[in-house]
Amino acid sequence: MSEPPLVQEIRQGAMWIRLNRPEAMNSLTPQLLAGLSAALDEAQARDEVKAIVLTGEGRAFCAGADLKFVRADVTGPEAAAAFLQRVLATMNRIAAFPKPVIAALNGLALAGGLELVLCCDLVIAARSASFLQAFSKIGLVPDTGGTWFLPQRVGMARAIGLAMLADKLPAEKAAEWGLIWQVVDDADLAATVDKLAAQLATMPTKALVRTRQAMHAAPTHTLEQQLSMEGGFMRELGWSPDYAEGVSAFMEKRAPKFTGQ
């Protein structure tokens, strides 16, 4: 019996979703995307799940879309287009997921796999991990948000260099450039991410998600528009149970017990 393309488990308030096609560098297929969609549905529906951890099995995190399914000359133009739309929908869903998402970068994030990482809120990378924006090697342009994420994270000069030259970017350099949050020794990756996920699981989920939404919107907003968005979020959250609990805990000098509401 073949291994499932995706494995999931819940621990310490977080759902771990592991891409499980190590022989193909965890490249995305229709079956894997279907499994990922189902896992996200479950994580969104279950109140006890307060955060998501996305990682890969083997030497790669993800190599992007499996080329067998994006080549119109192999699958036909309609099937290839439908598959790519499914990939894009998955990326959009992760970037806008109503709970925090952590990428535990176990190895190489290649092409669309890099964009999958950048859809996540926090990225913790093993020291041996790396990134490769390889589209120029096959005559294509970065897609699935690559031309949007990279310039914002590392600046235009570095983004163009990474995309045009397709040089491998080590995890430590990625952290130095501000592409990711943290680099840890390979042996410490799982424990570090477990601790971070458990921390996020105790925090006010709605406030975390609204923070992400505001920061994603900022590059295309005027200051007036951004202040208006912030004000709307503050008014919304100011009536939330988590805000009331946070204020009470502060006044009573105790640790808050947030529920994500």
C-alpha cells in the first residue's frame, strides 16, 4: 500500500500538516492538493486547533507544482489550466487562513514551494534548508505570488537577482535578508516549531489574523486608507471576548486565557 501524499496530526493546539511525497520533493499534485484542502477544512472547523504548521518529509519542503500536471502538451490545456488554478486557490487560502500558519522549513523550497513558504505567517528554517527561485531555468516567470512576495520581503534588487539568476539562497542568508523569521539547527527544528505553535495557540487568534491582514494591505494603501483599516479592526476587536479577557487579565495581574473569539 502506497504512502498517503499528506500526513496530519494535532498536538498542543496546532495541526501539523506534512507534505509526504519525498521521492518527488513533495511537489504538488491534484491528490496532494485535495488532501491539503481537506486538512485545512478540518483545521478551520475545529475550535481546538488554533494554529497550522506546514512542513515536508525528506530533503525538500516543496518543489512547487509537479510539472507533469502543468504541461499543456502532456495533460491538455484545460487540465493544466485547472490544476494551476487549484494551486493558486490553495496559496490564496493559506495566505488568508483565519488562524496563524507556520512553515517549518525542513529542506529545499523550490519555485512554487518558495511561494508556499511565503504564504505562511512565520517561517522557521532548519540550518541546512535553502530557497531556489528557479523559473528562469525553464523559461518561465515566477508565479503563485512570487513577484508580489519577494520584492516586499527582500527589496527589489535582491528579488530580481534571485528570480533572474536562480541562485540558491541558504536559510541563514534568507533570515539575514528578512525573508524568514528564524533559523535553527536541524535537530532543533521540530521542538522550536512545537514551542512556537503552542505559544500561538494561547494567543488571541482574531487579533493575530487582523494584524496579518493589515500588514498585507499596507503596501497598496495610502496612510489614510491604512489608518481607516486599523480603526475598523480596532473597533471590531474592541468588542471581542478576547479583548475583554486581555484587559481583565492585565488589571488582575494574571495570564490571560484567550479563546480565539
